[in-house]
Amino acid sequence: MSVPDHDYKDDYTGDFKSRFEVLKSVMDNIKTPVFSLDTGYRYTSFNKAHHLIMKELYGVDIKLGKNILQYQSVKED
């Protein structure tokens, strides 16, 4: 059995931007909140649903690179 000599890297680097835009569009158009954090609890990504739920729950406009724990505070009764 032989494997064709093919550089798959070219398949992905050529249209990376368009693939990213498709993924971003999918993430922003689902109703489920989705987000990712780095090891310091800083946002590396989030979709519109997560942004809206954070606005509703905590009254904040979250930003990439900011720590999620700084946003999660509730006023005392």
C-alpha cells in the first residue's frame, strides 16, 4: 500500500481565514453560551450568547483578555 505524497498544510493555510469566519459565524449563531479561558481565567473566546448572559446576570460587557472572576460579582441584598 502506498500513500500519495501530499502536503496537507497547504490545504489549511490557504483558506484559514475563511474557515475561521465560518466557525465564528456558527458559534455566534447558536443559543448555547460558549466560552474559553486560559490558565489565568482570562477570556480567550466567547460567543454572543455568553456575552448576553453575562450582561444579564452581572450587568457587564465582557472583553477578551479580561479575567472572568472579575466580572462575577453580585450586589449584596
